[in-house]
Amino acid sequence: MRFMLLLLVYVTTPSTVLPRVIRVGAIFTEDLKDSPTELAFKYAVYKINQDPYILTNRTLVYDIQYVPKDDSFRTTNKICTQVGYGVQAIFGPNDLILGSHVQSLCDALDIPHLEARIDIDHGYKESSLNLHPSQELMNIAYKDLMMFLNWTRAAILYEDEYGLIRLQDLVRSPPAKNLEVYIRQTKPSNYRTVLREIKKKEIFNIIVDTSLENIADFFRAILQLQMNNHLYHYTFTSFDIEAMDLEDFKYNQVNITAFRFVDAGTERVKSVLKEMENFHPIGSSIITKPGMISTEPAMMFDSVYVFTKGLEMALVEGPELQIRNLSCEDELPWKEGSTLINFINSVQIDGLTGPIRFKEGKRHEFKLDILKLKRDVLEKVGEWSSLTRLNITDKYAFSEGRPSNITLRVLSRIEEPFVMFKKPSAEGEVLYGNNRFEGFCVDLLEQIANQVGFKYYIELVPDNNYGALNLTTGKWNGLVRELMEGNADIAVGAMTINFARESVIDFTKPFMNLGISILFKIPSGKPTRLFSFMNPLAIEIWLYVLAAYVLVSLTLFVMARFSPYEWNNPHPCVVDNDVMENQFSINNSFWFITGTFLRQGSGLNPKAASTRIVGAIWWFFTLIIISSYTANLAAFLTVDKMITPIENAEDLARQKEISYGTLSGGSTMTFFRDSKIKTYQKMWSYMEYKKPSVFVNNYVEGVARVKKGNFAFLMESTMLDYVVQRDCNLTQIGGLLDSKGYGIATPKGSKWRDPISLAILELQEKGTIQMLYNKWWKNTGDVCTRQDKSKDSKAHPLSVQNIGGVFVVLLCGLALAIMVTSSFSDVTNL
Ligand code: ASP
């Protein structure tokens, strides 16, 4: 339906009785031209004129003037023109600055002024009535909410300059002494920078005072910075949260709250909205979303009704209203205007914005709904009224995502050092509940529970398995099955994340990384080291040296026989002596070779070239052998080299003497069972059929088998490190066969997965998980000290055990000499 603007005729009579046509003026800023607010104003006038029971026999006509924002000169002019037309009331504008100009003009002329704008001015202007809840009361509402939510740190983000003035009260007198408030002005171009600062400062509670036009940019910045989890709480100052697109924030447990002024669910509002839906004279509608109206149009609609009701009361109860020629120049107030204002001030009606009562021109006794985004829908969770203050009706609304009243059933499995039975501190003391357990995972769970906000009780999995799929029955066992059957909310322990499990249950982000490795017993030392001086040369070298010794001795003997230079006259003075003597008898040849081998002289000197060559080459040979021996002796006698029969998984797979196995019903077992790598397949077929079984029920059993000897245990590196650090007889063989992580398991689709993942990441970044690791792996007193022998080889003196054999050889030599002495009379012939 199209309205024609009625041209108001200037009333020339100086003072007349109020005519049948009641003129009202409205000032809108240009941006509100044809807006839902303007339409709501027009619709209210139309509806009143249509209603035979309201303002009977009188018709409301309006004059609308548009003014540029912040142009007070033109606004004043327009108002003066309307005053000249003889308007009985002026509505608007909703601009803060222009509003106060109009306010003072109306105040001077005693013309009722009805507005619906946020005010920063706490003063009382007699002729003005504001439909918008006063900022003073709004700040009390915010403070009450902050108190209820127990905020200790909060940020206030405001956009326009007046935001600071309006909200400064929250900073100046915060609701609680310990509340730290950080206030920043923002604009779309710096949303991200400011939000990043807030994130860095670890402020999670944010009051957002931004216009609806920019809200999409603001939301984008939140998403980009991943500030959309349960830790964050955004309270929007806008009453129109229902008009915001919160699609991206559904299901991620971010807290979004706001006050609502217009409850479109009430019967009264619904019926008005229904009629309004058809009222769109210029193609646009007052209804922003089906069944919903924004706060500003609703307040505008109510303000027209408030005026009409006040006027009605004045006409019935008051003195006769006279209409006068008014002008801005004269500055003469409308005498009856103040009477009309008083009647309007005393109006008590229920409008679209709830109960309407005024006190000194301000909304008094109004009610606000508190809306909160819950999973996927905005719900009313409480109310704030200027009389009864805050009343939260949904007690659990603000603990969603951190519902501290919820107790989770946690299943686990005993595994050192992850979850262990706690030893009672005093004899006879009995431990109950969660107190029965201690360990890395127990501490981690406590940290996570504090962060996410839940209580828990720990129970042990009945079949004591982590969980493996039985390929024949297709059924799972252990913790995995319990989660699948919904018997637990989460499973905490050394639970490995793998493909098969991830397809039936959910895992959080990993809190620890690991891989499969081999635990083996360090081979015990050699039985005797008496003859370890022999070690530097291999036994065959010793034999070759012996053979070389005999060969060279005989060669020397034969060479000396053939060479004439080795034959000497024993009596050089007897020139004709036919008896010639050769110094290299068989004995002397051996003696010469022995002496030179041991780097000693023998009293014999070869004279012939051939024998000298033999001698020289032997000296060279001994030089190399002795220096090699000396060099190697030091290394051999000081470095205690550990020699293990296996070096890696391939070695294990290749042999049959050392048996090997894994934990049964766990991911290590399924790793070998499902592997496509040849070596692991071979190992699996060995383990599968080996009798007695090589699968153990727990790690303690596996480690005990390794300690007994001749058994290699394939286990996860985390547990292996723990065991190896505590038992110096055990060692890790080779590197890691794979790489994976431990996570906290939840049933598929559990809402706990994301908050727990976030908590894990945060604990990781803060270094808490590393601290817990150090506590349970390194700091306990039972860590054994391993000697790194390669590092301090110089500090090892050689003992009798190392070189005692030399003495044995010496004694044997002496004994032989004595025996030879006693059995041969001609010692010199030896
Ligand atoms: N942590 C492993 C699991 O989750 C146990 C293992 O198989 O070594 O099954």
C-alpha cells in the first residue's frame, strides 16, 4: 500500500483547539530512507488510523524529513520547518549527535520528542522520551552477566567513538575487583590484528560493540584466527543477534551471547508481525527475516503507539489542548506541550519491545532476553530486567563445552608408566576411586579435565586389551570394543592411533609420538680375559706369524749355507785352515729370527747379501706386525665392545635361535599381522605358529621373558625407553620400525574429541606434556646409570684379567728353559 505524504498546511490561527488531523513530524538520516525503521513508523501511523478504537475521530498525518548524517545545521532547519507546520510531536532521528540537537530544540519549544537511540547523555531532558534502554541500565546488565560468568579477564571491542563513552563505565567500575578489562577500538581493516593481540594475551571473554554491517568481517577474522572454540565467549552489544549469520559457529562450542529486546515468539508480536508482513508499500519490508523484526523498527513502531496513547489520555483526562503557532525564531514554548509530555511519560503499555514504562523520559521496567548459541540454535537462556536483574533460567547453558557438572566414564588399562596402581602412603591405607591410580596418563587426564571442564572416574577395561580386530569373527576387543558399545566416554592410556581403530572410533590429536622397536638383553661378558692380549690379532694371523717365523728361519739357514760369505775361518790367524764355520746354524737362525721379531739383538749379523735381504725383509715384517699389534692392543683391551647376535628386525627374521613376540591384542601385534612388508610378514608367520606362544598378556611379562634371555620383545619405543632406563641389562636393538602416536580415544562422533584435542595441543605448546614425560620417565629414582665405555676409554687401566696371559706365557717359557737345562748336558749346543 502506498502512502501519500500529506502536505501540511501552515496553521495561521494563533491558538486553536486541537484539530481532527494530528500532525507529527519524523526525522530520519538519509541512510534510513525506505528502511524497515521508516516503514515501521509509517505502518504504526497507518494501523492507528485504521483502528476505530484508537484516537477515535482523529487522524494522524506525518511529515518525514531526511537529513544527512552529522549535519546538524540542516537538521535544525528541517525541524524548524516542521515546527512551523504545527506538528504535535517529533520522532527521531536515531543518530547520536543529531538526536541531541533535536532534543534541545524540542525541549526549548516543549514539543514532545520521541526517539529510540542509544544515549550517552545521562541528563534528563523534559520533553524527550527514549524507547531505547538507557546505557546506564545496559551497563548494569553487562556487569551482572560478567559477574555471573565469573569473568576475570575481558576485552571490549568498540567501533564508533561513542562506543568508548558508552562502555567506559565497565572499565571504570568493573563488576568485580579482580576483573581485568582490555579495551580497544576496531574497524573492519584491523579486526584480525586486534583479535590476534587478544588471542596472544589469552583473553577469552570479549564484548563486541560493532555494527551489523561489519559483523561478517568480524566473524571471518574469528574463523581465520581459530578463535571459535569453547574457550572463547563473545557477548554482542547488538540486540539483533538473531539477524546475524551464525552458521560457521554452530557445533564448535564457541560461546556467543547477546541481549534481545524484541521477542518475536510472543503472541502479541507474532500477530503484529503477521500483519506487517503484507505491508511493503515500496517493495521492501519491515520484516528482516520471516517471523522476525529488528529492534530499531520495533522501537519506532512502539514510539508511535506511546505518543498516541499519551495523546488519548491527554484528550480525555487533561485540559483542552490548544494548538499554537510555534517557530524556532520566537522561542516561545507550546504551553500545553508539557502537559502532553507528562501524559506520554505516564503511558504504560505492552509494545513489541515488551512492557513500556517511563521514568524521567527513560525506559524503566523493561526486560531483556539473554540469548546463547547452543550447538546449532540460538536459545533463550535467561532474562535481565531492570527490576529483578539477572535471572539465568538455563543453568547449564554456560557450561556447555565445559560442563563441569558432567562426569565422564574413563576406561583405561594398567601400563607402566602410563597408568599404574598407586602405592598407599601408609600401611593399611585403602585408596578409592581415581586416587587408586597414578601415572603419566592419570596426570594428563587431570590437566585435560581442568581445561575442558569435566569430572571423571577411571575404570579398567575388563579384558585388559587395548583393542584388536579379530579377523575371523570380525569383532573388536579391549578398549576399542568398550568405546564402540558406548560403555565409556573416553579411553585414556597408551592407546595407539591406527587406521583400523580410527575407522570404528575417534581419536584426539596425539599427545606422544613413538614407533615399534626391539627390546633385547645385553649379552653377558666373555668368560675369561686372561689371554685377551691375543685379541688384537686374529687367530689365523697368529698362525701365519708362526708359519712365517719357521719359514724365514729355515730360509735364513739355507741361504747362509749356500752363501760363501757366511762361511768364516774360526781361527783367522791360521790362514790355511780348511775348516770353515757358518754362524747361521739351525739354532742360530731361529735365534736371530726370534731376537729380531721381539725387537732385540741376537749377537749375529748376516754378511751375505742374500741373508741380509732375508734379515731386512723380516725386520720390515716385524715392524708392521708389532706396530699393528700395539695399536690394536690398546683399543681391544680398553673398549668393551658389546656384541649382540642381532642388530635389527631383518636379523631377527633371518634366524630361529632367538624367539621373539609382541603384546597380544594390541596395535603392535596387528602391525605385523596386517603388514605388507616381506620381513614383517615373515616375522608374523613365525610368531603366529610358534609354540609356546610368543604373545604376552602385558609388557611386564614381555620384559621378564627378555630378561630370562634368548627372547626379543617387539614393543613400543615409549615403554621400551622406560624399561631400558631402569634396567641396564636391557637394550634397544635397531631403530624404529614405524612411526605413530598415542591419542585419547572416544566413541565415533563424540563431542568431547574436539575440546580434548584442543586441550592436548595447548598442553603440548605450554610444555606441560614434556614436563609430565620428564616426571614419569626421567625423574624417578630407579633410573640405572649406564656407562658409556667408548667415552672414557683412557680411564681404564689394564688389569691382570686383560694381560695376565703374558705372565702365563713367561712362566711357561721359564719352565721350558729349566726343563731343557736339566735334560741336556751341553747347554751351549742349544
Ligand atoms: N599401545 C599399543 C596399543 O595401543 C600396545 C601395543 O600393542 O604395543 O595397542
